Amino acid sequence: MKLLNRILAPIALTLLSSSVFADPIEPSVAELKAEFMQTQNAKGFSDEATQAFIANAEFNQAVIDAMTKPWEAKPWHQYYPIFLTEKRLDAGLKFWKEHADTIKRASKEFDVDPQIIVAIIGIETFYGGYMGNYPVKDALYTLGFHYPPRATFFRKEFANLQELVKEENLDINNLKGSYAGAMGYGQFIPSSYRHYSVDFDNDGSRDLLNSPVDAIGSVANYFHQHGWQKNQPVALELTLNKALPATVKTWAGEKMHYQIADILSPNVALAKSMDIDISQPGLVIKLEQQDHDEYWLGLKNFYVITRYNRSPLYAMAVYQFSQELKQAYATY
């Protein structure tokens, strides 16, 4: 018996260890749907309404494929030519001129630079020209119930979609957007649509799908709510004599935790000398060019752009496009 116990003990310990340290089992789609039903019940939706809402959505493999191969995975030298084009600049100047009064009003009311409003709409949808062809309900259902890496986030967006459709009386069957479920001129996901969109044309609805006026006001409000500082710098190019100091890492999506004083040094300087408050927050961006790396100092406004899309490449493209727009519009 003692011999048997000595044999069984390590076996039991191995089984115990494997059960403790094994990866958690992912809940089934049925279990996730049951949980979703309870969540929506708590918000006042009936079982029948939520069942019909889920049943109306279909799995779309193309959504998964697009999610796993985002443009932001490209190096900078391949990424920025997609967005910084003469065609987009010309369209942006035309949009700005056509909606000049609205953009000026939004800039003043929400304390946001006009060029950033115009740049966002241009980068996101080419001024309404490309709003996405994915059914929003299918995109969010697919990611919320069939894409474990970000399923929790997208189930919340799927829930917000059900509420948004009810609040704004949207046609769920004809609602198209990006593979991530973003929609309208400014590509707002449902939670952002619900929380940041505004009825800027005062017609009684917040219509980001058909009203460029509402879209302009809503983009401005989004930036205002996230702390945009009007007439303040966004990013400044750096010059490095050596590699970054070991104490400073390039930004990877985290909250701003460096001060500029932590970044600048005899070996890391601003490419163009200027007076700057070194006690303010800052971050370091690395851009991969074909034959070298560029380094930039991102300031609070750069971080605010990343609240729209967390990619530093996206934020830099928006910033540089906004500067092109500002310079060109001054003589347009």
C-alpha cells in the first residue's frame, strides 16, 4: 500500500498541477448568447427582442480575416502612402470649403483645431466616399461570439448596437461599416456613436451616416471629450545621437507615464529647437522608413488622437495629413 501511495502521489500532483495551470476553457457560443441575453434583459430588452436581434446577424469569415491583417501592421513607409495622397488632400480642401461654416462653428464650440476634424473624416472614409461594406450587425456578432482575443469588447459593442438602433431608429439590415463595426463619416463604433455623437444640424436625430454636419460636430465633440488642447503642438521630430536610453521605451499603447524631461537628453533632442515645458507628459514614437528609423516626441494631443485609433501609425498619419490640410487651406 505504501508503494502504491508513493506511485499515485506524483500522479495526483501532476493532475492537480495541470488542472490549475491549464488555459481556461473558452465558453461556448451558446453560453455567450445566454449571457448576452441576461445582460440585455437587465437593460429592458425582452427575450424575444434580443433573440431576434441575435438571429438577424450572421457569421462572416471575411471579418475575422480583416481583423487579423490590419493595415496598422505595416511599417510606416508602407502605411503612410495609403493615406497621404494628393487625391485625399484635394478632397479634404473641397470638403473644408463646402462645410467651412460648420467646421468653424464646431472648432469654436468644442475648442478643437479645424484641420484635425477635416483630417479624421478624410482618413476614415475619404469624406464619406468609403464608409465600409460590412453589415455592422454581422461584423460585431462575428467578433463578439467567434473571435476570442477581443470577444468581450465586441460583445459590448454588439449590445450597444442593439441600444443604438432603438435610440436612433436605424435600419439594422442596411447598416454598413468597417470590419470592426464602425460606421458613418467618422467611423464611430456603436458605443462612441451613443456617447459622443451630436445633433449638430438640429434636425432631431444624430445621423452620422447621411449628415456631414452631424459628423463634423460629433468628431469635434469626441476630441473635446478626450482632452484635445486647441492650438497646441501634437508631435515633434527628434534627433538621436545614440540609441534611446534604456529608461525610455517607444510607445506601445499604454497610458502616458513619461514626462518630456524623462525623454530629452544630450543624446535625444528636438530636431528643431524650441521652448517647451518639459514637465508635461510625452511619449516616443518610432516610424520605420526603408533605410532608417524616425523618432518623434508625441504630446498630449497625439495621445488624444490614439483614443480614436490606438495605432501610433494611424495617429501620425492623421497629424501629418492635418498639417498638409492646414497649410494648403491657408492659400486655397
